Amino acid sequence: MPSEWTKHRTADAAALAAARRVVHTRGMNAKPSAPACERNRDPILAVLRAHFADRRDVLEIGSGTGQHAVHFAAAMPQLVWQTSDVADNLPGIRAWLADAKLPNTPPPIELDVDANDWPAKRYDAIFSANTLHIMSWPQVERLFGALGRITTDDAKLAIYGPFNYDGAHTSASNAAFDASLRQRAPAMGIRDMEAVDALARAAGFALIDDVPMPANNRTLIWQRQG
Ligand SMILES: C[S@@+](CC[C@H](N)C(=O)[O-])C[C@H]1O[C@@H](n2cnc3c(N)ncnc32)[C@H](O)[C@@H]1O
């Protein structure tokens, strides 16, 4: 007979697994499509243009549909944009990459932060959007704990999404979103910017920019300090 704790953990794991499956619609050509990506891609691109102009090898963690990847890789052809995600999301990413036919988007790699199977390559930039509130906090810790292994000495890290500051939500809509996440799975939820920054600092990264974005999101940029 499973204990209450075990039942809770099992339900939580199932909800986390469900959250990994990209919420999307499918267009005529059967590619997954997340409308939020269409809305936020240009504001994010403006930040990445400023911070990734001198970068070459980007690893995106939790690429989702792959829409961000094709938009950013097309706009910044100097970058090699490596997509990654859990296995379930790779076919959709492949479909976007195949349609876009860009020279700078290698096939996606399977990367589940739980698997502890990190790429051997070192990247000079890491990008991740809307992932930290979907991952559990131990998964977020694992992601940051691996940064030293997968980045170059001066790598930049760009994370887009909602964050709390000083222990508080930054808007009523973020508070409602946070509540809905925690209802789906108690392990999900909007993260405290200061707690994430502490993980980054422990990994040797210093915060170099914190950009307000539309819809109460932020793009946080850190750089590895040698
Ligand atoms: C809300 S979606 C965001 C997708 C995309 N980055 C975007 O902005 O549209 C959350 C993403 O986090 C990924 N994710 C969740 N848990 C993960 C894990 N343990 N390892 C790697 N990726 C994970 C999901 O597979 C999904 O692609």
C-alpha cells in the first residue's frame, strides 16, 4: 500500500511529465505551434542580439516546439543553435528545423536534466525559455549544477520567463499563473530570482543584465567568471 508521501510524489511526477509535453496546436503542416512563442520571440531576440552578438555555440535547453530556435538561428546566422529537449518533444523540433532548412541548426539532442547525461561539448552560450517554472526545484538545481561541465570559461547564460522578486509575485497575472502551476503539480511554480541567481553564482556565473519583458516576464543574463 503506497504511503501518502509516495502517492503524492507519484502524482507530482505524473503532472511534471505531463507538463513536459509541449502545449501546442498543430497547423496544416502538422508542426507543433505554441502561440506564446510567436508573441515573445521578437522581444527575446532583441535581448539576444545584444548579448549573443559575440557568441558562436548556443545550447538551448527545453526547446519545446523548436519555434524559438528557427527564429533566433535565422536572425543570428553567426550562431550554431543546438536545440535539445526530452525525447517526446524531439519530433516536433525536427519538423520545424526540417522546414526552415537553416545551415546553423544541427539536429536536436535529447537532454533531460534528470538523466544526468550532459553533452560532452562546451558551449559559449546557454539559452532556456519558460523552463524553470516547469521543472521541479531539484531539476533546476541539477541544470545549474551542470553548467560548469557544458560551458566555456566566459559563457553567457540567458533565461527567459516569469520570476518573483523579494519573495513576491510581480503582477496579479503571475500570481494566478503560479497558483495554476502549483495546482497542476506542487513541484512546479514561478521561481525566486534571488534563489536562481544564487545557483548561478554557485556555478561561477555573475548576473550582467536583467531585462523586463512584455507580459511580466524577464530575460536574465549571466556570464561565467573564468
Ligand atoms: C513551457 S515549455 C517551454 C518550451 C519553450 N522553451 C518555449 O518557450 O516555448 C517547458 C519546456 O521545459 C522542458 N522540460 C521540462 N522538464 C525538463 C527536464 N527535466 N529536462 C529538460 N527539459 C525539460 C519541457 O520538455 C518543455 O519543452
